[in-house]
Amino acid sequence: MYFDGTILLLLPGLLLGLWAQARVKSAFEKFSKVRTGRGIPAQELVRQMLSRQGVVDITIAPTQGTLSDHYDPSSNTLRLSQGVYGSDSVAAVGVAAHEAGHALQKEQGYALLSLRSVMVPVVNIGSNLAWPIFFLGILFSWKPLMYAGIAVFAAVVLFSLITLPVEFDASRRANLMLTESGYFTQEELDGVRKVLNAAALTYVASFVSAALQLVRLILIARRRND
């Protein structure tokens, strides 16, 4: 069951994911070596930019890991990785500004961010339970359980789909804030865009992989019904 022909459906998503990760790593490493002319650390830069947008009650804190940067809307906290927080590189500025874009989304009531936040706990549980539920349905030849597993995993796919416009919009806001700041040359802004465009591919790859996995589950279920 684990190695039937439908598993080949996952190959495009896997290859796309590997390519996306390689591009992100390459872009980040390249532009981490390019310092911005202003020399403002990323954490201070985003604080200044958000303040101009009226976002003043946000917490900006360092976090462990590499490219582990994220925005937590529940606590209004922007967490920047060690390679980003105190760095003034083009890559660090781009990553930090992207996360600041999420903070601006919350401030301005961006509906898709709110929807995604509501879905997070459901998806965290569903991503762990979908396959066990599905295979229990197969084991006991109980169709409702199989379809329940598919439905749970469909929620994971929907989450990945909603994530795409949320991430693209955050990058758009980041580019706009950086441009309006007047701190950066066009060459520096172009470098930021290359880093953010590479990062965007990882979200596309995640959605494609999840969607193909859902198709595989449906095909397996249909085969069991024949």
C-alpha cells in the first residue's frame, strides 16, 4: 500500500520542494554577504518601518535556528533568527521586512491572515491524524473512516492554499515599506526581491506537495471501492 503506483504522484512535489529549498539557501547565503549602505540592523529597521505605519506595540525578539523567522499574531511578536536579528545584510533586511509585512497585515485587518491563524490549531492536529484515520479506514474496510481521513487532510491542503496569498502579500508589503523608507539603493532592493521570490517558491512547493498527496489519497480510496 505504501509503495503502490500512486506514490509516483508525489515526485513532482518532492523535486519542486528540493529545488525551492536550494534556491532559498543559495539566495540567502549570497545576499547575507552583501551589507546595506545604511548599516541599520534588521530588528531596528523593521521597528522603524512599522512605527511609521502605526504599529508601535509589537515585540521584536531573537529566536534560535536558521531561517526560523516568523510572526506570531497571537502575541504580536516578530521573532528573528540569529542570522537576521542583528544583521544589516540585504538578506536579513528582506527576511525581517517580510515578517514585518505580516505584522502590518494584522494591524490593517487582513482577512486571510486572520483565517489562517484560526486554522492553525486544527491543521496542526489534522496533519498528524489524517493518515492514521485514513489507513484505519482501509484496515477495517470502513469507507466513512477513509473519507474522514481525506476530509481532514483536505483541510491541510486548504491551509496551504490560503498561505500563498498571505505570504505573497507580506512580501509585497515588505518591498513597499523598504522602497518608501528611502534607505536603500535599487541594487539592494533588487537583492531583497530575489531573496523573497526564492522564499515564495517554498510555499508554492508546499501547496503542490499537499495537493498531490490529497489526490493520492482519493485515488487509493477509489481503488479500495472498486
